[in-house]
Amino acid sequence: MLAELEKGCSMAKSIDYGNLMHRAMRGLIQTVLKDVAANGLPGAHHFFITFDTNVAGVKIADWLHARYPEEMTVVIQHWFENLIVTDDGFSVTLNFGNNPEPLVIPFDSVRTFVDPSVEFGLRFETHEEEDDEDEEDDGPDDDPTPPHQDAQIVRLDKFRKQ
């Protein structure tokens, strides 16, 4: 973790808190999923994980990508198999209409992670349009600005049972 913090702070004109927070939040997701892979889901815990289906490293069936060309939300709750967590992401087999499908989801593709059983949620946002405009404004003496991402807490109202 210290190396990650140093990576976000070294050789920069300022501390990139947004990217540091994203790394920390993805580390939290990794820790939670590793525990679930080893011990199963405790109590009523379950997860809604939304991810960008176009990020490099995402591996889903062609029919799922055709149905979810931009982003997809999966639920890890009652039935899941082969949950394997790495430093870069996780793979899991989920059931889609009695069809088990393996998925590979890099942490960089995750947009939201919600555990409605305890009203916990994380949201990752990117500002690609702003970055494109910033790059056009860079003059010869300006340093290029790295992509900026804001970390936010996701509202859980849409996941609550009525």
C-alpha cells in the first residue's frame, strides 16, 4: 500500500487524491471479494457490481456483450461459483437463466460496488470528455494532465426493496 501511495505522490506537482482514493477503494473491494472467495457470503450480505463492458481485460460471453454493450450489473448473492480474486480483478461464474457463464472483471472496469444489506456503496466516475479538452489546451511548456477520476458514495435508494 505504501508503494501505491508513493506512486500517486512522487514526481507530481500535486498529490492526486482522486486516483489514490480509487486505488484504496478498489483495494477494499479486492479484500472483501477475497474473503468471500475463501469463506462465502456472511449473513444477508450480497453485492451489486456494475462494470464497463468495454474496458480492456473484461471477458464476458458474446451474447452478454451484445445485450450489455456499455455496462452491466451483476449480483453476487445466492448462486456463484469459481470466485477467484487477483491483484487486477476477479473472475466468477454466474447463472443467467440457468446458463452458467464465466466472467472476468478487472477492477479498473468497476463503476459501482454496492452491498445493500448494510447500505454500503462505492461509485467510480471518469471524466473522459474533460480530459480530452484538457489535452487539447496543453501547450509546449505544459505537462499533460493525467486522467482525473472522482470517487463518490453511491445512493442506495434504487437498490432498496419496496
